[in-house]
Amino acid sequence: MDPIGEIVAYEQAALAAIAAAADAAALEAARVEFVGRKHGRLRDLQALLGKVDPAQRPAVGKQFNEAKTKVEAALEARQKELTRPKAVAGGLDLTLPGTPVRLGKKHPLVQTMDELKDIMGRFGFSVAEGPEIEDEWHNFEALNIPEDHPARDPLDNFYLAAASVAAANAGLAPVSTGQTESTRPVLLRTQTSTVQIRVMEQQKPPVRVVSLGRVYRPDTIDASHLCVFHQMEGLMVDRGVTMAQLKTVIRMLFSSYLEHDVSIRFRPSFFPFTEPSVEVDIPWGDDWMEIGGAGMVDPHVLSAVGYDSDEFTGFAFGLGVERLCMKRHGITDIRRFYENDVRFLRQF
């Protein structure tokens, strides 16, 4: 009897059967045959060890343990191989761990605008939208800004040479003498006040709307100014609307958004489309920061859209979305919003 020879033969036969197993059923049959506890050939080898000469037992025992370990390891490896999903075209191994997907989130300015819409919605204001490419009627004339006003200087606006009112506004604005819809100047809107004109042209009082969106002005870029920024326009027109209601709405808006009671300051100012007009400031460290403009809607603006200025009054306000967001999060430079620095944006 050659026990070591039998162990070697067992090992070779077992490894060959395991390697040849084409499916789980064939592998299970090989397992039962070679390592089964009741009738497997491994059990027979264990019985053989008891008949080995004592002098040979250490060497035979070592050979037996090595063979057993190899067969069990081969069996486990083949089981994993047969249960592994087949690779698809291109060599993709579906058993490899996936690459984590880094989920994005809303930009802080979008988050701010969504929250402002929600707050104003609770105050009874609906949301209105308008085009960013505007005609001079909605951007200037209907807002009581005459043709000779310095605000209409081409150097202070982004006029578009290759655009038309017909494309931008479907010809809703009046056309001056000597002009056609294709030649009438258009520009990127300088304020969201254009939306209030469009709303009042289509809706009779009472009106209570807000509009949020991009506006464009060729300002000098610094820590608090950009050529493109976001503005929220608020408009309320009805019988008996007062300046006190304007201040109350703005203060409630700031307090709700900043989540604490906020003092606001009105400074007398001038805007062609409101009378009286004020600049709105909020505390900023040891000083005040201008956050927007507001006032009572000028009677000429009401008349331009067909409202009876003797019967209805209204207020309007335009607030800088970036500056509100800066105030809430302690951001000192408005340019950070547009640098596309993921490290900065991921904080919000």
C-alpha cells in the first residue's frame, strides 16, 4: 500500500473534476464525490490514515492536509467563477464594485430663489415670468423712462444688434414712427420690472405677483457688482395700497428668509417708475448694505397699462438675490457664485 501515492492520485482526480465542471450541478457532483462527508473519497482517505505505519504517519498526514486544502480551495474558487455574472460586450466585469456617483445639488442662488418664491407664496403672491430679451417699450417707456433719459444710453445697456421684437416678443410693443418690428431695438433686460408691465397688460387689479430671474447691466465688476445678476421683482396693485404695506412685506420677507427679526432702512431715492421711491438697506456688519429699490408705482406707469390711477395704487420692489444669499451665508464676494468652484458650491 502506498498511502502518499493514493493521496496524490486523489488530489489530481479531484482538481481535474472540479476544473471540468461546466455548471453548478456538475460542480456539486464533484464536491459530493471528493469531499462528501458520508460517501466521499476524502472520507476513505481518512480511514486509510489509521492503517499507516506509525513511522509514516507524520509525512502521510502532512500530504493529506495539503491535498485537502488544495481541493477545498479549488472547489470554492470554481463556485465563485460559475456564479459570477458573465462579462458584457466591451469586457465590463459586473462583479467589480461600481464607481460612486457624485450627486449634484441646486446652485445656492437657485436654492435662494426657490425659497423666496415659497415665502412670497405664503404672503399671497403668485410667480410671473417674462423674457430676458426685451423691447424698449417694456424695459423703458412703459416704466416712465423717456427716450432722453440717461438710463437708456447704449453704453449703460446691452443692446442686441441682430435681434428683433418679432422674435423676442411676438410684436406686443408699440412701434415708433419710421420703425418696423424687425428694426426696433431690443436689449437684455436691465430689471425684472419689465415683467410687471407684461402682467398688468394682461391682468386687471388686484395684482399680487413676484418675478425672479437674470438681469443685465454693464457694471464694473467688483465684490458686490456683476454684469449679470438675479433680481426679484414684487408688485402689488389694488385699492388703498400704501407705503406701510410695502415696508411690512419687505421686512416680513427678510425676516422669514434670514430666520430672525431684521431691521430695514428706507432711504429717499428716485426711480422713474415709482413715486415716492426708496433704497432698501439691511444691516451688514457694522454698516448697512443696499439690497434693492422700492416705492409706490408711479401713476404714469399705471396709466401706460390702462389702469385708472385715481382708483388704484400699488407698490413695487426689486431686490438683489445674490446679496440676500450673501447676507444669509456670510459670503463677502459676489463673484464666488460664478467661479464654478465645486468646493465652494458643495457647502450649500
